[in-house]
Amino acid sequence: MGDSSKALCEAYSMIGKDKKQQKDKELLLMNGRWEGRAHVYVAAYSVADACRMLAEVSGYNRGWRHEINVYFSKGLWGNSMDGIELERGVWVQGNYNEKPKRVL
């Protein structure tokens, strides 16, 4: 096998490792206001990942970085999320007396 073939094989083998490492990454927790009175809880691999998920859920993709940086609490999931398994996703809570519902 030539040098270029070996390099290509090594590159392809790294793809699987990258996916496994992403699964093993620690999740960032954050929460903030969601369109008025509702509250949103996010568990993401990065702020950019959170922005992508919030854009998908909301239907608009501008301004999420600013919203997270300025208005979200980072590192906290909140008491409302007690008992909910920690995994990547987005949950929305309509009222404080309701349990958050997973939307993504």
C-alpha cells in the first residue's frame, strides 16, 4: 500500500473516532426565556450546537448566539429539569407549574 493510501485509510479511521469522541463530550447546560413567558432548557455540545438546535426548533436562525450570551444562564439546568435524563436536546416549559416538554 502506498503512502497516500495509508494516509487516506488513517483519515477514514479517524471519522469514526471523532463521532465517538463527540458522544463522550460533556454537555453544556443552559436555560433562558423562550418567546415571552415560556422557558427553554438546552443541553448541547457547544454554544454553536445550541444555536443550531434552537434555530431548528424556532424556525429562525439569527440572533441565537446573542440571546445565549446575554440572556441565558449557562451551566445551570434549573430545578424544573430534576428527574429528566441528561442528554443533548431542547425542552420548553410553558408555565412554571408544568414539567418541561422535549421538542428536539
